[in-house]
Amino acid sequence: MKAQVVLSFLLTLLQSLCGFQGTSFSVFFNHLRSTNDEIVVGRYDEDIILPCSFENEPDVVIHWKNQDNYNVHSYYKGRDHLENQDPKFTNRTSLFYSKIQNGNASLYFRRLSLLDEGIYICYVGTAARQSTKKVVLKVGAFLTPAMKYEKRNTSSFLVCSVLSVYPRPHITWKADSAFVPGSITEETGYLGPFYVSSTLNITGSNSSYECVIKNPLLKQTWTGQWTQAGDLCKRQSEYVSLSCQGIRNFSLQNEDFIVTWSRMKSEISSILGCYMSSSQIPVINEPRFSWNKELQNQNDFSMTLTDLHLSDSGEYLCNISSRKYTLLTVHSLHIEPSQGKSSWIIPALVALGVWAVILTLIVNFRHRWRRYPVYGENRNIY
Ligand SMILES: *[C@@H]1O[C@H](CO)[C@@H](O)[C@H](O)[C@H]1NC(C)=O
Ligand SMILES: *[C@@H]1O[C@H](CO)[C@@H](O)[C@H](O)[C@H]1NC(C)=O
Ligand SMILES: *[C@@H]1O[C@H](CO)[C@@H](O)[C@H](O)[C@H]1NC(C)=O
Ligand SMILES: *[C@@H]1O[C@H](CO)[C@@H](O)[C@H](O)[C@H]1NC(C)=O
Ligand SMILES: *[C@@H]1O[C@H](CO)[C@@H](O)[C@H](O)[C@H]1NC(C)=O
Ligand SMILES: *[C@@H]1O[C@H](CO)[C@@H](O)[C@H](O)[C@H]1NC(C)=O
Ligand SMILES: *[C@@H]1O[C@H](CO)[C@@H](O)[C@H](O)[C@H]1NC(C)=O
């Protein structure tokens, strides 16, 4: 331990003397990384604490430096000395001032960026002893994963994407529980988090698809599921009941989630109703729409649409989403004009009746018109 401390100290000294910075030194430091270095994983744009403690004594000097020997934070004579702080740390660091007297030299580090990844050295000196400690900081990102369902002409496909992710995530697809490769993956991002998206065509007889996005560093997983629930054919003015259920694996109780029912017609979708578990208030946008069950503490978000119109034909999408997943259930609904007495027999009968009356009138009229003169003629003749 002592040897390591001395070595670190010598290196710091050497570095400041030679003024060398950058890669060669960080390579050097990476070699020095030992198993008992503390590894801290932070999240992009969030705050983190880099831990460091010492045996408390008065008149403490605390220096936090990074692997390139840039000054991150300095504290001595009972206060901060940030004159030599590297500008990239301005306003982003502080110590737990009330805890320093208890031997706490931890650094509070705000708004992490990916460039903050690296090794941080905490140097603590008192009259009696000196100590250094290394903290390895890793930064991960995983923001707004999503699954989109799109239709173009006759082909439909699914897109799973993450707006902001680091390091590169693993994306896997399943079609009816068999692993399949996702077709296209686009990636952008320079020195920043990646944007990653993967597309899969919906083909063949598969009725369900799943994509799983994993961030190995943050040990975070997101799942998107798409299920074709079926094709239904109904007649005008009837009603339809469409099912939508959460999956037992995804425990809805512990997570806030949103359920939306929408109708997709020629690439335009309109929301019929939605429910947020946090507010527990169901919202209805279409008067003919109703939820089938009480929604509180339920896993069943089935709905009924009454008094069907011809224009209700289309796809119905139930979307249950939380931070960890999106479950999409799709129903295809086709509405036909209603058949039976009410629709065409009565109008046909009425039309027939009208025709009958008109015909009778015409016949009668022509009959009389022809008869009178004939009768007259006859009378004149005879
Ligand atoms: C220092 O204090 C902060 C705030 O109470 C705490 O979160 C942190 O864990 C402490 N660090 C150590 C090394 O004790
Ligand atoms: C740091 O904070 C001070 C005071 O809030 C502000 O005036 C200054 O612009 C900030 N500097 C940076 C680099 O954000
Ligand atoms: C599902 O709902 C979530 C949360 O409201 C939303 O962010 C997402 O875009 C929706 N997905 C689809 C395919 O509609
Ligand atoms: C849809 O089909 C038409 C004609 O078949 C074609 O011109 C058009 O490019 C297609 N659109 C897409 C988005 O594939
Ligand atoms: C998916 O479908 C589009 C057209 O709809 C096609 O251009 C593309 O090659 C298909 N991808 C795969 C992997 O089949
Ligand atoms: C879907 O199912 C068909 C069989 O009907 C199969 O050939 C195809 O590879 C499956 N995979 C995908 C990604 O649709
Ligand atoms: C649900 O849980 C079972 C067993 O616990 C597991 O085999 C299955 O893969 C899980 N499904 C999902 C979608 O996580």
C-alpha cells in the first residue's frame, strides 16, 4: 500500500515537473490500476459522488486531480482554492464541507459528461500523514428507448431505438420467441452518446415480436413487445370489445406506467383513451369508447367501442409503457355496412310501392284518356 502511495506521489511529481499530459500518462495510469481501485459508475447528465476518506486530523489539504493531472478541486486552510481549477470543472465540484472534520474528502461531481470518464486521484495530506486514493469513473447513458410501429403501403415494420446511449448497447430481436437479426442499425454521435436504432420487417406468420436493448455498463435493460391480437370484422352500429393485457413478468405495481388506446388510419393515429397509473384517472377522448374494467390495481386494459361507424375500420393499438418497457397490442378491425331488413329491404319495398302507385296512375290515366274519346266516338257513331 505504502509503495503504491509513494509511486503515485512520485508520478504526480514527475508529471508536474515534466508537464506531460494526455494519452501516454493515462496509459501509464491504466497500467497502475489495481483491483482495489474503486470503480464508480455515473449516468450522463446526472451527479455522482467520488468517494474518498482519511484519518481525520486538523489542517487538512485535499487535492482532487484527474489522470491528466488537471486540477479538479483543491481545499486547504479551511476553504476551497479553485484558482487553478481546470475550466471544465467550473461550478461542477464541491466537497462535503461539514463532513471534512469527520475524515470525509468525497467529491460531489455534477452534470457528468462522457468526457469525464477516467481516473481521479484524491490526495489528502495532514501534518502526520499523506494518502492518495484512485477512483475510476465510468459514465453511461440510456435515455428514451422506444419501440415504434409503422406501416407504409402494405409493409409494416418495427423500429426500436435509443435516443442517447453509451456505451454501445446490445439490441436483440425475437420473432415468435426465436432470435432473429435486426436489419438496419444506424449510429451517430461524436464524443457523445450514440443514437441507435434497429428495424425489423413484420413478415410471415409471426404474431409477436420483441426487442431487448441492454446497456451492459449501467446494467439496464429495456424491452419492447409487439403482439398482433387478431383480425375482427363487425357490422355498422354493432359494438366491439378489444383486449389488452399487461404481462405478468412486468410487474406493473412497482412502476409508473401509461396506457393509451389509439386508432391508426392511413398512418395517422388518434388517441381514444389513456390512463396514467400515477394519477389513476382514466381519460376518454371518444364518447363511444369505454374501459371494460376498473383500472386501479388491474392488469386488464381492455376496451369497448360502441355504435361502430364505417369509418372505424383500421388498426387499434393498445400501448402499455413504463420506464422499462413498451407493450404494444394491435387489433385489426373491419366494419361492413349492416345487412338485414332495416338496411335495404324497407327502402326497396318503399321504392317498389311508389313505383306501383305511379304505374297504376299512369295506366289508369292512359286508360281513361283513351276510353272517353273512344266512347264518345262510339256514341257519335251509334
Ligand atoms: C461523505 O459524505 C457524504 C454526504 O453525507 C456521503 O454521501 C458520502 O458517502 C461520504 N463519503 C464517505 C467516504 O464517507
Ligand atoms: C458558475 O457560476 C457562477 C455563479 O452562479 C456564474 O456566474 C458563472 O457563469 C458559472 N460559470 C460557468 C462556467 O458555468
Ligand atoms: C407508447 O406510449 C409511450 C408513452 O406514452 C410513448 O412514448 C410511445 O411513443 C408510444 N409508442 C407507440 C408505438 O405509440
Ligand atoms: C407506396 O407505393 C407506391 C406505389 O406502389 C410507391 O410509389 C411509393 O413509393 C410507396 N411508398 C413507400 C413509402 O414505400
Ligand atoms: C423490409 O422491407 C423493405 C420494404 O418494405 C425492404 O426495402 C427491406 O429490404 C426489408 N428488409 C428486410 C431485412 O427484409
Ligand atoms: C416470421 O415467420 C416466417 C414464417 O412464416 C419466417 O419465415 C420468418 O423468418 C419469420 N421472421 C420474421 C423476422 O418475420
Ligand atoms: C417471463 O418469465 C419467465 C420465467 O420467469 C421467463 O422464462 C420469460 O422469458 C419471461 N418473459 C419475459 C418477456 O421476460
